[in-house]
Amino acid sequence: MITCTFEDGGKGSQRHVVVDALIVDKGKVLLIKRADHLTNGGKYAFPGGFLDRDETAEQAVVREALEETGYTVEVEKLFKIIDKPDRPQDDRQNIAFIYIVKSIGKTGEADAESSEVKWFSLGDLPSEKEFAFDHYQTIQEYKKKYIAWNLCYN
């Protein structure tokens, strides 16, 4: 939580805004393994992080994906917003904007927040207990919505 002092002198606790990149290409999802010094260190997750001042959520997800994976990405669409105060494995109350993004290509190296960057088949993911936060469930929701839709309409 962030403690803020408002214009009228009142104080309040505010929630953080984070963005996550759901990068899927040809039936594979790009995941990072969070570095040990981070919350949920050693677990798989979407690349993502905090929204910086003076940037949009879309700018933030592009920046975070590049920083944590070395891949340049392009936003396709907003997939979902998670605003549950009791989000699993979260040490603060974040509001997460999950974007579906496509990979343009690898242009750099991952920063110190990622100990591993790896593509996984959507049908052969690490176990749910190996994931940070609710990212495993988000992938399952993605598969249910988009794979079923593609089977019906393509």
C-alpha cells in the first residue's frame, strides 16, 4: 500500500498499479522466472511491473516486457483487469492490467529481475504451484477464451 497525503491534509492508503504482458506466439507463452530477491522469487510469471509516473499502461507493459525479457513487443489488446484486494501471493494490493501482446523480436537481454526467460507450450506449462500470483489461472482463462474461439471461428 502507498500512504498518501491529500490536498486537504487527509491521509489514505492507495493501491499500486501494475501491468503484465501475456505474450503468446504459435501456441507458446513467454514467461520469466522471477529473480530470487523479488516477491515470489523463483516462480514463473508474466513479464511486468509497476506503472511509472507520466507513462500510460500500454507504454509500461511494452517497457516492462523489454526490460524483463529482452523482447520488443506490440500491444494487441487489454485482456483483463485484476482488482481483487486479496490477490494470491501478493504482498501489497496491486491492480493489474493484463495485456495480450505480440513479440516483434528479441532485441536485448533480460534485466536482473528475471533469472530465466523461456517459451512454454500452452499445453505443457510448469505446474500451478511453480507460478507467481494468479498467472497460471490467467493462462487457463486465456486458453479457454481464445483457443475455443479459434476452433469455432477459424
